Amino acid sequence: MPRFRIHNLRNRTRKTHEVVSSVLSPSDLTKTQHEAKQDAFYFFLARSTDKEYVNSLDIILKDKEVFSFLNQSKMPSDELVTKEILGLNDLSDRRLMHLFESVLSKENVKLKQINDIRSDMEDLFIKGDFDRIYEKLDAINSLTGLSLWEMNYRIAVLTAKKEFKLIDDLVEKWKTNKISETLYEVIRVSGWKSHSVEASTAIETMVRRSNKEYIEGGALNIAAFHSLMCLQYPLYDDVDLIHSINWLQKLPLIDLFDALQKIIIYRLTKKENITKEYDIFFALFEKLSNYNIYSNSQYIINVIKQEVITHTSNEKDKEVYDYTAGNYSAILDRLEENVFTITDVVTKVNIIAKSYIYAGRKPRSLPPLLLNIINNLISIYSLKDSNQAISQLINLSIIYSSLELSDHIIISIMKAAPFFFDEKRKIKIIEKSKFLHTPLTPLACNLESPPSMFLNYSLEEIDPFRKLKYAAIKAIDKNDRNALELIHTYSKVTSIKKDSIELRVEYYLKNNDFNGLIEYSTDELIKNTNSNICLPLEEIVSYINERKIYSLDSVICAHYYNLYSNEDKSEVINEFFEEYILAQNIERPSELIDDKMDEKQVIFLYDIAKTDVMDYLGCFDDENDLKIERIKILNKLVSLGYLKQSDIDKECKYIVDEILINSEAARFNNAKIFVDTKHIYGKRKQEIEALITKYHDDSGIEVVDSDIKYQIEDVTVLKGDKNIIVGRIINTLLVEYFNNKEVGLDINLSSEIRHGFFGNLICSSPQSKHLITELDENGNYKSNDYWLEYYNMINDNILSDIDALLVKFSADFNKLIDVAENWMKTSLNGDEPDRVFFFDISLEEFACIKNMLDEKQIVEDIAASIFELFNDKLAKCLYIMKLKLNEIFSAKIDDLYSELIESINQAKRGTSMSDLLDEIKLSNTEVNEHVRTVCEWFSLKKSTQLENIELEKLVQLAIKCFQQINNCEINVKINKVDKYYIPGSHLYVLVLCLINFLNNSYKFSKDNLVVTINISGDENDKFRISISNQMSERAISLLHNGHFEQIRLKLTNMNDSDLLLNNGGSGLYKCLHALKNVSKSYNITPSYDDDVFEVEITYGY
């Protein structure tokens, strides 16, 4: 991009011929003629005086070579070639607009040809005549070369034909090194959204998310340009489009012409700065009007001038006439026999949809896109799946946002569902409709002031039902007493009940009777929830909130408002629900239940009083108490005959299962530290008793040099044989407390935190966002293929630098985890200062234990006191561990992420890479959340004993825990023959083993992880659980290299105790050891067949 400073312009204005000569015949001999001419032209644009600029620009642009420097010159037929543009600081908006005016004026003949060719293309498009569209696209291409407009149109045609593979091929074909990243992104978005199930999701991900970043960073020009080219206004209105003016230089001729129209229409529809800033547009559109290039240019000028504008419409249109006369079948016959006989069919889709309902016919023989639109409108008018139908039409509008068809679809929604859009958006839709090339029918008159209806009494025939509706509207407008009677009469005869509901709504609004409206709306919502599209729920909720009318009707309205709102309005229903409960002078909804309830009360309790809403009450002891209240409500409704048992069975089972699984998942995932001192005492009881006996037998030994201290078995004590015995008692229990291979602290830390769980949880976020990679077979971190592919349009040198940063981040991140895991280890003698779990016994604590011995207290009390001492010290270690995680580990994590962001911002060299940066920032937040979760793990749990549990629920618990730990979803298929139960004492270790097996499946499976779990058994309390999945190529190679045989032998021999203390030891070995500690009846058998690996846990076989 050339850079010129525009200040300090010369005082003397050169003559026009001098200026023109300096550009067309530059004197710079150090460059080629072409380069010199290009530099001279850009210098002229940036540095000439205003008078020189105005007087010379048109003359200079007549030179073909100079004009070729602009992106508005003719493009090649099959690719876009983006040329240099001047930056924001080099060209004022006024100069830029003058440049655009000169360009469009020079090309006015060509533009008129183009607009003549494309004048009927939208009509052909919706009618499915794609061959003629292709002919017209080729004709326009021959005039201007390729353009974004043509690219979008070709994508739209392929979308309508559902040829999605061809779209991908075409978008890929257009990706050359000559098209700018900015313009290609426009086409990539168009191609991507064309076959997205939810186009709005694609828009949020690809456009709005990065736009938010641009807007917050002050890069309004970039955000405005992407909005202008990719977003449907007024569905989206995030930034003023006028900020995009400088970037319009990038656009080919047709796209520049269309973009300028969009910007001026955008500003006019918002009624902003009508007289202040529009003078820069005025000259442009006045000239376009003179050239007769653009049919609406005169209308735009009149709006800018704020002159009175009258809209004209064809009241003698065949379809309008037949619809008014009630000749619905005549309309449909013409449509289905030959769609091309219907003029401007896109403006008549509502007429057609209603005609099908009135005529009692179903659409047939229509072009697919038109059929899709009409079927959805029929659903809306029939109040059958209306909200889904609106969503599908919104989706179509987003997909075809580059066409005017998109605006007509939005208008059709507004006509069919007048309360779907909020008031601000409705105003924008109505204002924009006045600028459409294809004008609306007279039936769409007065959209801004309902109720309204077009009725031409000069017509020979008029449908009597339309006359009745018209009379009701007039009665509402005049506040006639018989308005309600007319509405009631109309509701009995009309085939479209939605219309009568809307008339009744308008009656209440006209009379400002909101209380009546609230009651009526509730009644209609109960009859048919789809009626929400006919009701002004936003206005109703606002009124309720303002007047604090928290009635049962109010809560029901708020419920449906939240249910069908495009945004989360849960705070509304939560507040209304709470206020209603308080107004009844009760604490819990179940207190409302009696045998005299009406339908509204039942709906309140069954549909609204669910756990997510009741949770707002704050009267529940815990989550289980809340869920039990819901079960209580459901059971009471059944017992009193309001519901059938079958109505609640599924929800009740789900809640009960959730209570069990969530409570155990919370228990599993929160406090993880448990040392079974009862087990340790049982194991060492005889040894402790012998030491205590010896202590008392040696009571006559004299202690000398009592002030001299010495070290014995890592405990500092006073010199003397008795003290040695006390030290040995403490040390015996301490070693067992730390190192018992079944229930000791170190195995607890290893199996529950260090061995996989900590690393998996902390790594889950950067892994899910593709920020860290794995080691290759040589021990080096692999390249980050995901982001290399994601940004494959970016310069390779930049990508290489970014990849190196991500590889370094992977290494540094895992090193940090290693450091933290080392903190989580035990140390008996304190010679490894990095380890947190070291107990330092003080002389005072030692003396307390010795006093107990001197007082001849029983062995159980002495051991209990020692274990209490250990637990106190453990609690302090846990506090230190949490502190280190929160203050040191978390801070270092933040430093890593900050360093990565800073390095990427430098390495990306002007490219946005906002998606990558967004993912990094989000991952940083998530990792900090996970650190807080890990801190909860470092808490003491009191017990591991539970009641019997069904095996399938145990498996579901393991799956839930695995997903929480790894922050991922897995596709698990559970097959069971019957219900099988296991003792609660087995649950914890079995869940732990299943999580390990799922973790192996996750690590060593193919990309699309599908895990099959089979549960079987017999009536003798025997059972089998098998976990199988397809393996990745890496896993298969490991097994074939002898890894499987090593695992099998270790499981068979069960004699490698080092594996229990080694974090890198066999997970299967540790699992089997843990299971056999619970019961010798457990066994684990791994096997594989071809590419499927299976681990089977058996009990009792």
C-alpha cells in the first residue's frame, strides 16, 4: 500500500495540463514507464491540491493504463487481481468519494448495461431458471471480468441446486496469490454458510467474532467492510457501514457500485445525519440519476433532500386482484402451471402461502427454493411448527444475503409474524423495503402501523371474509364498540386463526388494555404455543416489569417469552417466578398443589416450575433438595390426576439418575485426598503394640545428656532409648501413611491426581483448541497441522514462525505441568525441597505423644492421636499445595499464554489471526478455571463407602467424570443384558479404572472416537465390562512392536511393584492392583483383533 502524507500541500495550484502531464508523462527515469506512471498517479491522488484534484481527475482516468491501476478496471474472467490502494491517512473521505464518482461516471455506459442485464435475475433465480442466469453471468463477466457479485451469485445458484461439492471446488479455484486475503475471506464466508445447517452459526464464527475484536480495537474500517460484504442488514447491525469507505477501493466495479448503494441506504434507513454528512453522497447519486444507471438513485436523492415521497404500487396486478376477490385457486393454478406467468413472485410469497391455506391445497410443481419459502410461510400462518419455520427462513435470508431475495424473505417473515422482530429492527426492515428494486405489493402497505389491510373497493369482486376483516380493522382504528364482535365473527369464519389473534391483540393495544392482553395471551399460548408469534410478548413483559404485576398469567407469558426469544431471557422468568411465589406467601411451588387447580396452574407447575427456574428461589439446602422438590411436584400432579404416570416417568428417572451420578461425580471430582488410617492401623497394630510394651519395659533406663539433640529416622528427638522408641512408633506409622501401596498418601496422589488426571484436565483446554501438539517418535513436538491448515492462505514464512511459537508453547506448557506434578509428591526426609508433602515433627508434638505413652494410654488412642497429627500436617500441605497452584502455577500459566499472544502478535506481521488469538485467550481462562478445580481435589474426603449401585449408572458416572476431567465429549454406546449391582465399596476404584480405560481410548483411538461398552453377567453376582474402540495407526504400531506382550505379562505376573510408584508405569497394572485390593475376584484382560482394542474387567469368573 503506497504511503503519502497529505499535509503541507503546495500553495500554488498548477494548471490542469501540467498536472495531467506529470501523471501521464512522468519524468522519473529510475523506474520503468509503467512504475513511474503508477507512482505519479498515486502521488497525484494523495498530494495534489483540491483544485488540481477536481480539475484533473476525470481527464487522467481516461488514460487506459492509469485506469488499470484501479481495482475497478476490467478483471480477468476467472480470477480477482487485487491492486494497491491508498491508506486511511492518504486520502480523505471526500476525495475518495470524488474518485468513486469519477470512476462510476467513466464507466456509466457499462454499468447501465450491467444493470439492464441483471434487472430480472432475482426473479429468474427464485423461479429456478438457472440456465438463463448463467447466460447473464457470462454476459456481465465479458463486460467487467470476475467480481465478488458474480462469485456470490454462482455460489447462490449452486446452493439452490444443492450442489455443495461444486461450491467447495469453486471457492478453492478462486483462491490464488492475486486475490487479497480480505476479498477471498468474503467468498470463503459465502461458500461456507451456503451449506451450513445453521448459517447464523457460520456467520458468528467467521465474521462477527472477529468483527467484535476489530470494533473493540478501534479498527472500525475492517469491521464495517466485513459487515458490508458478509452480513444481512438489518439482521445484523454491529458497526456503521460508512467506516468501510476507504476499503471500497479494493472492490471491482460492480461491487463498488453495489457497496455505495448499501452504505447510503443503510444510513438513510437509520435516519442518521440526513443533512450533515450526506453531501459527499449527494453528488454521486445525482450523477447516477442523470446517467439513469440506477433506478432508485432519484429516490435516494429525494430522501436526502427530505422531500415528500409518494409510493406507487400496481393495484391492478392479477394476483392482487384475485387475492382480494377470493379467487385463490386461480392464483395457484397460474403459479403451478407456469411460474413465469407470475410477475415479481418474490413479493407475493405471502399471498401465495395464504391462498394455499384458503383453498385447502398443498403446493406442487414449484421450483425448490420457492417451494421451501412457501411451505415455511404456510407453517407460520397455520401456527404449526411456526418458530421452526421462521428459523428456516432466517437461515435462507442469511445464506442468500448477497441477493435482494434476502430482504424479501425478511419482509415475508415480518408480514407473517409481525411480533417476531423487535421494534427497532422492524423500523429498519420497513425503511429498507422502500429502497428495494422490486417494490412490494399494495398488500404490504402500512407495515409500520398495524392493523392495516389493502382493500380496493373499485374492484368488481371482493372476498366477503376480507370485507369482514377490513370492517374489524376499521372498528379497531376508530374504537368502535362492535370491534370485539366483528373480530369474534371473523375468527369463526377465517381459515387462518392467526389473523384473528392478531386483530384481538391490536384491539387491546389500541385500547391500552394490557391486563386484558396479558390474560388473552396466556389463554392463546395454552391453546397453542406457536401463537407466540402473534403476541407482543416483549411489550407485555416490559409492561409487567414496569407495573410489577406478578400474576400467574404474567409468569406464563414470561415463560414463553424466554422460551422463544433469540436471546437468553432466563433472568425475566426467574424474577417473575420468584415474585409470584413470594406473593403466594409460600416458600416452595409444591405448596400450591391441591385438587382444585385449573389448567394454568398445572402448566405453571409442570412446564415452568423446573429445576433451572426454581433454583432462583434460593430456599433449597442443596442441588439434591432442589431436584427432590421437582420430583415431589411431579408425583403430586400424578396422584391428583392432573397428569398420567407415563407423563413423568422419563423426567423422574432422569432426575433420580442425575442426583446419583452428579453427586458421585462431584464427590469424585472434588475432594480426592483420602488416607485410610483404619487400614494402616490394622496392618501395623501388632508392631506398635510391641514398641509400646518395650517402651514400658525400659522405664528404668536413665536418660543422660537430655539437652543434646540428635537425628534418628528423620525425626529430631532428645537423646535416650525411650525417645528412640517414641520416634520409631511415629516413624512406623508415618512411613505407612506415606508409602502404603494400597491406601497411602503417595499412591493416593499418584492414582487420583498425578497419574493422568491433573495433566489431562490442565491440557484439555489447549488440546481442544489445538494449541499444543504431541511428541513424535524421536521425542520432538510435532508441527501444529491444525492452525497451519486453518491459515493456509497466509504467507508460509509467517506460518512457519507461528508454528515454531506453538511448538515452543507445547514444550513449555508440558514442562510446567511436570514441575507442578513434582510438587504433588511425598518426601519422608525433606531432601527434595520441591515436594510439598513433607511432615516436620516438632519437639512439642513429639513430647505430646511421649506424654500419652507415659500416661499409659491405650494403643488405639495413641495411634489415633498420631494420625490426627498427620492429618493436621496433611491439611497444611494441602493448603500450601493450593497456594502454589493458585499463585505460582497459575501465574506461570498466565505468563506462558501472555508470552504466546505477544509473540504471535509480532510474528503475524499485520495479519489478523483473530481466531487463533481468541482461542488462546479463551484457553487461558479455561485453564485457570481448571486450576481452581484441581485446588478442590487437594481436600480431605471423609469416606469412600457407598451403598450398592447399578453397574450401568456406575459406567455413566465414569463417563461423566472422564468428560469433566478431559473437557471433551465422547461417543459412548452402552449395551447391557440386564441390571447388575455392585457393592458401594467397589464403586470408587471401578470408576477410577474405567476413567483410565476411557483415557486410553481417547488417546489411542481414531479421530472419530466411538467407544463401545458391553455389560453382562449372571444371577450369581458375576459381571463383565468390556471397553472397545478402533485404534489409531500409532496405537497399532505400538502393539505390533511388543508393547502389548509386555502389558500382558505384567498383568499375568503381578510382581512389578515399582509400577505402582512410577507415574509412567502401566495404567492397566495399577488398575488391576487397585481392583484386587478391593476383591481378589477381579481381573483385567486386554486383547485386540485387527484394529479394535478391547479391555475386559471381570468379577467372579
